[in-house]
Amino acid sequence: MIRLERLTEGHADALLAFERANREWFARSVPDRGDAYFAGFAARHRALLAEQSAGTCHFHVVLDERDELVGRVNLVDVADGAAELGYRVGENATGRGVATAAVAQVCRLAATAYGLRTLDAVAALDNAASRAVLARSGFTAVADVTVNGRPAVRYRLPLDTS
């Protein structure tokens, strides 16, 4: 159904097109990236690749069966065997299990390829779809938090590294 690819320079054009096409959709549930994100996309993409090379983040694109970019799933702030999970799926790919499949794949990579032991994730209370993905993926709620002025929940998943 879907597959993950580690972010490369070759993904830049497709990723920018994906973010532009889904900007309004994403802004309904997460803060908008702002015009500066799009204007400085090339430099931002290079910076992400540098962070990935340094091992502080692991960025992935989500591709469908037609090799179209339909989402992204990232592990950021990697330190001491832990990372923060973030993901977004384009509007045309919602409701098909894409986010759940992508999160499952990145959790396996986190434990096996990246040697992580714990993942955290945050979802706003009004983002029921994201909270459902985390629950289906085995994450449990550990704290109430506020993100960008919105009530949210922090989730945690201990990874099986055996």
C-alpha cells in the first residue's frame, strides 16, 4: 500500500508540491507553516538533510502505490535513545490507513535501523484522527500539554528493540 523513503535532495520538488497542495488542509489541524517556509523551501530542505546527516533527525516521505508523495513521517530531536514522532498525510490520502501504516513502518525503523528505545508524539485534543492513529499504533497518553495555545496530549511508545 505505502512505503517510506528516507528524505533525499531528490524529494525536494515533490515535497514542496505536496506541502503547497495541502497547505489549507494542514492549517485546519496544525499551525500554518507561513509564507516564509515556502519562499525559503530550498534552504530549509538542505538544512533538514544536514540535520539528518548529523543523526539528530530522521525524515521520511510516504509514497503510495503510484510512487506519489502522500505524506511525511519524521523523527526529530533524537537523543539518548528517544525521539519525537511527527507525521502528516495529504488530504487525498486520508481515511485509507496511510498514517497508521506510515507510523508502524517508522516505529520499526526507529527500533531497528536507528536504535531508539522510546518515541513521543503530541496530538491536539481536537485532532481526533491523529489521536486515533497514535492509539492504534500502541502509544499511550502520558501527559496533558498545550501546543501553540491548544490543549493537547503527549503520547509515548516504548519500542521493542529485541
